[in-house]
Amino acid sequence: MNNGDTRASVSPGNAHEEFVLLAIPDMNGSLRGKALRPEAFEAAVRRGTVMTDLILGLDPVDTPISDYERFGVAVGAPDLVVQPEPDTLRELPWRPGWRLCFATPSWPDGSPCEIAVREVFRKVLQRAADAGYEVTSALEYEIRIWDAQGDPTSSGISYSLNEIGGYERFLDHLVRALEGLGVELSAVHTEAGPGLLELNVRARRGLAAADDATLLKFGVKQVASSMGMRASFLASARTYGARRVWRDVLAEGVDLAVDVVADVDGRVGVAR
């Protein structure tokens, strides 16, 4: 969504200071980057700016991944050259005066940063186009939400039309936030887990679908935080002791959702 002008008005009468979040999605679908003042953002549009390549190699709890040999902590986390994409500017309705803009990273020698997740997906889209296909995606997220007292916001009854009403205030704020980000929420329903809610995003073509998924994750966390709530996209409600991730597995012609669990000792098990 392009507002037609990268410039942000700056005047003494403004009630809110203005920033542009220059964002690069990491491998976990979270946005990382810098909050730039309007003048700094304008300079970045003209000449680019820099960010540490550490953002390419962090896990969901911000621990550096030391296995990478070409970038990150193993080589001192040098800078990436980052170029804003002004046509991706979006307003943040819950934070007046603030906007968000995606950026494309390059290596210091100017070559494309081929391992950045948006660049990986661009390659996939190009390969599909070369084969005569156009990719359209409709994505969904399952999230867990806790209220200000730390209690789950629903009991865990799936597809409950009684319990979905308990999310009315949160969804009112979320829909407005997502509209400002250019993301259309098509459906929601409760899932079989305490505080578990599924969000469906309308189908989009190409890179727009991936951007929508990243922006939805960002918007959900921002809105929940602004309301004194907490939202998590982790597959498990447990905070410590295990790492869990949902995978769809095609087994004997049947599509099964399984919960792949690795405990603290690294032993792996599967719970369907």
C-alpha cells in the first residue's frame, strides 16, 4: 500500500513524533529493523542505510545462531546494506505518526542477500513464473492470547460461537490495525486449546501474501500489548522445557497434523 509520498510532515503543532519502522522479516516471520526519523528515512531512500547481519541469524528468543559461518556472530556480525522499498509504506493506526516500510538487504559488496527470507521467496516466485505459474496463497495463523491477569482468553472449545464473542474488543482493534497495514482478515474462530484463536487472511498473489502474514503477526502482537494482553505464535502453551512445532505430514495418503516435540535433552517425539 503506497501513500504516494515518502515524506512525513514535521511541524511544531504535531501531537505525536513521527518515525518510520524500516523492517526486514527474519527467518521466524518476525520484523526486525530500526525506527528512523523522517529525515533519516528520506536519506535511506536516496542512499540506503545499514543494519547488522545478526538479524539474519537469531532464534525466536533472540539467541544468536552460531552455526552460520558466513554471517552473524561467527564473523562479528558486520553490516548489511539496506534499501527501503517506498511502495510498501504503511500506516500504524494504533501509533499515530508512525509508519512501516519493508527493506531489501544486500551484502557489503552490493550483491543480493540471497538468504533473506523475502529474497528466498522472490526466487521461488520467479521459478514458478518461469515454469508458467502464478502463485496465490491464503494463509492462516493459530495464536494463543492471555488477558491482563495472565489467564487464557477462551476455554479451549473449538469453533465456539459462544466464546468468539469474548474476543470482540480485541478483534475490533485488530481489524482496524490490519486495515491500516493493508491486510484483510477474512475469518476467525476459536480452536481446541485455552486461549487459542485461528486467524484467516484473504488470498493474495506473490510476495504480497508473505508480507501479509508477517504484518499480521506484527499487528497481533502490537494490538495485544496495547491492550495489556499477551499473544504468542508458538505452537505450545509451555514456555520452558520443550520445543514444539506443528507440521502437516502426508502419511499413507492422509494429511495429518502432528505435534513434533523435542525435549530439553534433544529427544524427539511425535504427538498427533
